[in-house]
Amino acid sequence: MTGQGSPAPDSSPSTAGAPRVRIAPSPTGDPHVGTAYIGLFNYVFARKHGGKFILRIEDTDRKRSTKSSEEAILAALRWLGLEWDEGPDVGGPHGPYRQSERLDLYKRHVQQLLDAGLAYRCFCTPERLADLRKQQEAAKASRYGYDRHCRDLDPAESLRRAEAGEPYVVRLKMPLTGTCVIEDGLRGSINREYGESDDQVLQKSDGFPTYHLANVVDDHEMGITHVIRGEEWISSTPKHIVLYEAFGWEAPRFFHLGLLRNPNGSKLSKRKNPVSVDYYRELGFLPESMLNYLGTMGFSISGDRDRFTLDEMIEAFDWSRVSAGGPVFDPVKLRAFNKQDLMAMDLDELQRRFVESVLRPDRLRLLLAQAQKRVDLLDEVLPWGAYFFGGGVDYKAIEKKFRIKGRTRKETIKALSAYLEAIERDERARAFTAAGLEAFTEEFVESIGWNKKFYQLLRVATTGQAKTPGLFETMELVGKDRARQRIRDAVAHMKAGENW
RNA sequence: GACCCCUUCGUCCAGAGGCCUAGGACACCGGCCUUUCACGCCGGCGACACGGGUUCGAAUCCCGUAGGGGUCACCA
């Protein structure tokens, strides 16, 4: 209802002095291009105004956070060249920069809210919440969400139950009336009725804070002046604003960028696209091409130019040159940028980069270990192992191998798809070493009631070949991101296949 | 479903009332260059979602409609 037209762009910091911004990834998977995208805009904004760019790890989800994910995210951002001024690995005056190491801080703040009557303990069981949800769905309720059942519990009673050991979460008391006005630096005013937001959980029953609480507390403690994040956060911003007010803090300025999309318009997801920065890195995309491409998503440096360096982007950056629509992430154009950058390089540089990425010693060594017994001449190594390089392979000639005796096409597709998903949830598989893959795959095959025929299927899918060295050595060498993409391609190929 | 956001070529952007018979990039299609391919060059295809206003004048401002997206978790 508002916010259309001229959104009153504003690049001036709300707080005097240099801005402080942050990227706050959650270490629950592969480094996502969306994280890189938001990171880029934060980085550029900070550099433009001589401010600080902070990296904070939001690992408040105990079940899903992993160290390997955190490491991968840091490595990916660093590869892109988005260096942070403060972060878990480089330190800084506002550390620690990992939320799991700041639990006391959140506990104190929750207590403060509880004491002030601005938050309350909720003893509702997960079952009751599930029932509630079911009811709301059945009733086609216009409002979903928590019904504030425990909101008016007597504080003394509440305390007693807590001390008696009854499990509880702490929820924020949202105002029941009134309008929240979010002044978005990119979109203008966004109005939302407070009453539409439910009473958000601030502290889980395991004592860990939720994103909402930790994010507000940390942004304040770390002196964050501008919160540049994805559009997905708009609807919970009123909760954040209420929290700032509850603590008596000044809220930062908010800027909600459009979300990167799949070709079909939905939020970019790994179902439809390779979304791991590692995938692009592994396939030899250049970090500068990547950054430039990401920089054209929602931003333009001028009307007739879309090739620019990071420094040029920083130089030209202004919110008036940023649009709020959600751009489609188009790998074709990214490739074109990459090709142009390759062409523009002098030969020395090209050679250096090629050797650095494609002929990396660790990878070469894996390759040679397999080639040793299989080639007669050194010159044959690369042609022999061609399927270890490049992205896609051609399944056309070998598609007969996708037919597995005793299994329908549908079953075969299902098994391969299930494998793809299972990889994500298993630490051994995520590490993608031969030994880990073998142990994992063996269990997997059994769990879905298949036999070793699945191995050959995997081999063909990941290499396009029927004859390769040991499956798991081969998969390790193909690499996680390339392998996953090929399995996806194989599934797509099978789905498109006709008469079988 | 409710709330919020978004809406210019297939895609990414330019355009901030007349400069727009709407510009650039990627993709696609022709042609030139060339032993081939690539590069390069020239050209082509191709969009202001729709309907109402406001205005002398609207892609640009307002309203409505439609479409797309996001959010409605003890995930971030």
C-alpha cells in the first residue's frame, strides 16, 4: 500500500561516523551464492563509506550447524575477495563472532525482558503447537501462528513451573495493536500491523536463542548501523523493531534486497540450480567474474555498461542505483562474463590461474594415482581422465546403462534422487572422501532396498562412463559439486528419456 | 488463505514527466572477416502486465486489477 514509486533512497548513515555492516551466515550447509550476493552489497557499502564489514556466524541451530560448513563459508567468501574486518577467525573488538560462544549474553538479555514483563515463558508442548496449527489450517484461519496461550500466565506461577523443571521457551510480547512502520532504505516505508505478528520465540527450550533475539542483541552489541539483508526478512522486521524498543536501543537502518531467483521465479534453490559457491569455484569460474555478475543483480553502474570491477562498484555504489526486484540468477550470462575475463587476461596470468585451479597439486595427485595403472604414456593422462574435468557429460550414448534390470525407470530415478538428498544430511558424504562415500553409500543402498547395481548407476551418472577406476575414488576425484550436478543432470536425462 | 514486497525485451539492467520512433549486456538469428573454430565487426529479432485517472504531455506520478515472489517454525 505504500513504498511504491520513489522509495526515497538514502545512502547516508543514520548514525554519525563510519557505518558498520555485517554478513551473518548460518553454517548449515554449503556456501550459498545468495550469501555471497548479500555479502557483496554489504562489503561494497562498507568500503564505499570507509566503514567496517563484519562476519558473524549464526550457529544458534545446534542440530544443523557444523564446523565444516562454517569453514567452507569462510573459505568461499575469502575466495571471492570479500575480506572482513572482524570475524571469528580474525577477531575484533566485539567478539566472539560466533553466536554459540555468546550464550551468556543472550541469557542475560532474555532475563532482562522477562523481568520487565516484555517477554514471557511459554510451556506449550510441541504437540499442542502442532495441534493448534492443524486446527488453524482446517479452519482456514486468516491468521496462523501462536495463540498467545501462555502470555498472561501469572509471573510467580511461571517462575515456579520453570524452577520445577518444566520445559519452556521464552516468547516476545508483541503489541496487540498499532502499526509498525519500517523505514527501508531501499523501499521506503513499509507498514505492518503489530497484531499480525505472533509472539516470536526468543529462547528455545534448549536455552539457545533464536535468530531473532541473537541477531538483535549482536547487531546492537557489535555496533551495526545498517542491516543489509534479503527480502525474506521483511516480515519479521517488526519483531526486531519491538526488540530494539524493548531494550531501549536505537534500531539500525534496514535495507532489504530482492532475492536471487530460479529461472521459474522462485527463490534460488539447489533443486533447480547449483547454488554452492564451491561449485562455481570448482568448475573454474573466476571470482572477479562472479562478483561482477552478482553485482549486476539489482545494481547497475550505468545505463550502458555491466562489466566492472569490485573497486569500480564501490566507487559508483549508491542506493539509488539499486533496485528491489528479485533477479533471476542466469548461469549463461555468468559464463559469458567469465569467458570475456579469460580473453582479457594476458597469457602469463591465464596460465597461472589455470594451473592454480584446474591443475591443483592435490587434485592432480588423485588423478595420477588412478591414471598410473591405466595409461601407457604421460600424454594420455588428460584425455584418459577427461571426465574428471568440466561440468556436464553427454549421457546420450550411454543412456542404456540407466536401465537397471528388475527396476522400473521410476524406481531408478527415485533412488538416484534420494541419494542426492541423503548426501546433504550425512557428514561422511558431505566430506566426499572415497572412504566416507563408500561407508555412506553402502548404508544408503541397503536402506532403500537396492543392491550393488546402484553402484554402476552412480558411476554412469557421475562420469558418463561405464568403465572407471573404483567408484568412490572416482567420485572423490570428480568432486562433490561436480558429482552432484551430474547426478542431477542424469536424473533429468532419465526423466526426459522416452521409450524405456 | 492472511499479510508484505515486486512488476521495462527470454534473462540482467538503463530510464527518476517531454531528450523514448524506449538504450546497453547475455542469449538467439543473419552477414562480413577467415583454410576451420574462436575472436572481432555490422545488422536483426525482442519489452514499458492490464484498466482507470492526474497532466498540454506518462515507461516515469496516483488508484484499481492481474501476475510473480516472500513470510506465516523451539531454521536462519
